[in-house]
Amino acid sequence: MYAEERQQAIATLVVEQGRIAVTAVADQFGVTTETVRRDLATLERAGVLRRVHGGAVPAAALTLVETALAERHATHAEAKRKIAAAALDLLPGRGGSLLLDGGSTTAALADVLPADRTLFVATNSVPIAARLANAPGVTLHVLGGRVRGLTQCAVGETPVRALADLRVDVAFLGTNGIAPGHGLTTPDEAEASVKRAMVRAGQRVVVLADSSKLGREHLVRFASLDDVDVVITDGGAEPAVLDHLEASGVEVVVA
């Protein structure tokens, strides 16, 4: 295969898969990883893709494009239910406190919180607050502010200030992307500011991220891997990415 043919095939793969790994591409085409990296550099200069740690994503993947909450609830639903079930093992004990970030995976956790345990739960998510308003044993604290219609989460200075005065046992966060070498990212700066404050408020930080989020990077970073204690994901995660996370000191749980 000529270099031009291989590069065209790589361009097709990155569009179809959303992310490609250097090692996997090298194995598929029977070339060295150095050759693949040169191909990726050529394609990046042409504007076809963007290189990220260990591979590449489509050129549009680091833009402001963001999926609405209703659409996210419908994707990877079974993986999110498994992640939520695994997260129950990391809940604080009776009388403990937690933060629930907005998002479809954290909402799945809200759905399965045990009814026989008293918990203080703070959230900036309108749908999660509605779920927990009458939940037995839950003392609910809603973080107010301007609500983004896309994510149905409160953002702005109001929730950030409120979070500065909170210190909870566990902060459960969602993310649009998590990548070794770069950390946790989201497309929107206002959302990122609240997530940063949540990270600071948690004695322990647990990230709930289905495997489609691993290896992806978005516009705004809100935490480094040093800020994260545990990542819970599903069985579709690439082993190389999980190895990088563990090498960074993060405990990885595969649901």
C-alpha cells in the first residue's frame, strides 16, 4: 500500500470510529508506529484530524459541538447503568455527603441511590434534583444559578461560590472527555468552572465515564488526572488507555 492510500484509509477510520490509536493502526496496516505518527502529522496539516495522546480524533472533535442531555441519555444506556451500579460501592456510609455533577451517567447513579441510607446530596442538575426531591433518606441541596438548556445544569458564579463553602465525602463527576496527559475536558467554559469547583469540594473525586469518553479531548480542561481518585468505565474501554490512567495514579474500575 502506498503512503497516500494508507493515509486515506486512516482518514476514513478516524471519521468512522471517532478516535484511533497509533498502535492499533500500525498493527492493522503492518507498519511501524513511527510511520503511523508521520501519517497522522501529514493528515493533521491537511486539516483532516487532530493528534491527541496515543492517537488522533476528527478535526471537529475539539470544537464547541456539544450533545444535548436528552440525546446522551439514549446513548450507551446499558454501559451507564453498569457504571452507576459499580459506583454504589464508592458511596459514603450512612450520614455521608456527596456531589452529583450533571449528566446522563450521574443521573443513572441518582436513580439507584439506596433508599435505606441517609445521605446529603448536592447537585447543580435540574433533572437529578427532580429525581431526588422526594427520595427517602436524601437531604437534597440544589446549587442554583443560570440553567443551560443544553445540559439542564446550573452554571455561573452562584454555584461556584456555593461550592467553595462545601466539603463533601465524594464528588461524582461526569466528563465529555478524559485523556492521559491532558486530563478531563468539556466543551463549555461555564460548565468547566462548576466542575472545577466540584473537584475542589470533594475529599474523594470519582469520575463516571463510559468508554466512548476515554481518549477524547474537548475545548476546556477542568481537572488533571492528579485531581482524580477513581474512574469507573465499561468493558469497551481500550486497554492501553486504562493502562495510562493507572500509570497516572488513578484507580480504574471496569463495570
